[in-house]
Amino acid sequence: MFTDEYFMRLALQQAKEAYEKGEVPVGAVVVADNKILAKAYNLTETLTDVTAHAEMQAITAASNYLGAKYLNECTLYVTLEPCVMCAGALFWSQIGRVVAGARDEHRGFTTRNVSLHPKTEYLCGVLEKECSLLIKDFFRNRRGCNFN
């Protein structure tokens, strides 16, 4: 059966693809009625674009697929808590639900007193360990950061 964990694993696959391409490993999947509308990962390095976060890519792809700017019947699965920029885009898309994997204690929208749309449900911590380990491994291997 399709569960939050199932779709988060698909988002993790996207994050792993980003990792292999030297991008910060964040993946996102947009789903409506158990149908995948969009899959995306960070493309900031590839596109030389600081706005090319996985969430932004997924919002655009899902909106294009639906031919609509509002995603109120959709769920976004993302491996890392959205930043303020992405939370703003999610607010304007009026997405129905956001499910995040790992928390972002430094740049996550919840640490900045920013809110999603009032009708958007938010859940964080789905496959948190796996999502967090992927990010930590990336920075440990690529930038010499040591997380203990």
C-alpha cells in the first residue's frame, strides 16, 4: 500500500541521484491520489541557480502537469525540511500537505518563524534517520565537515 514512507523512499532516490551529480542531496516528489505528478532533486550547481531547490523544481513540474498554479490536492514529500524560500513557494501554491524527512536546524522554515499556507498540513520526521544520514554523509565527504 502507498504510505508516507513509500513516497519518502522515492524522494530519497531523487536525493541520491542529486548526491551522485554533486548536488546537495535533497529530493522531492509531488503526489495526488497516490499518483506521482513530479519528481525532482536539487539542481543549484547544475543550473548555476540558487533557486533551483528540489521543492521549487517539483512545484513547477507538478503545476505544469496539472495546468494549474494551486496544488491544494497534492502532497509534497521532501527529504529535508524546506527553507524559507521554498516555504514561501509552497505557501503560494497552497499545497495540501508537506511531508519532510530530516529537520534543518539551521535553515529550515520552522526555525525562522515562517508558516506554510493555513490549510497546509505539515509532518516532519518520516524516514528522518535515512534522510539525515544522506545529508551528513554528503557534507562529510564533499566539504570536509565532521558531524558526530
